[in-house]
Amino acid sequence: MTVRKLIKQRSLTAGDISHVIQMAWEDRTSFETIKDRTGLTEPEVICLMRSQLKPQSFSMWRKRVAGRVTKHRALRHPAMKFNDQQIADHRRANC
């Protein structure tokens, strides 16, 4: 699915896209939280990031996210106490 079709299908505004990018860059906001907030799955977020970022920025983001425990709830240690949904709420831009 192309990003344009994705954006049309999900009716994402420029503010929504900015919010997804912001959450994707945050270490503690999991892909599951992004899906809960926007309906975008991890592959869709990757596709969106690829289309919206410069190639070098996308490459840096992929290296950063690859294998990062905090980006996937299932990989987290049960003792992790933070709530990534609170973090996502706190940083929401006024769009």
C-alpha cells in the first residue's frame, strides 16, 4: 500500500502525520501505542516514516528502533514501570 493511499484511507492530517513521526522517534512510545492512537500498524508506520523523512534520517531511525525493547510491549521486562500512553499524551502537539 502506498503512503498516499494509506493517508487517504485513514484520513490523516498533516498534524496526525507529525504526531506519528514524533511518537515513532520517542524511545518509550511503543508501536502498540501508536496503533492504539492512530490505527497505524508497525509496517505502516515504517512506510510513513520512509516517505516523510530524508533517507539519512530514516536510516538513523531504523537503526535506532531495530531491536529496541521499549518500542515493543511484548519485549519489555515486566518490571518496567512507565506508561507509554501517558508519554504520548504529554507530548501531543496542539494541532
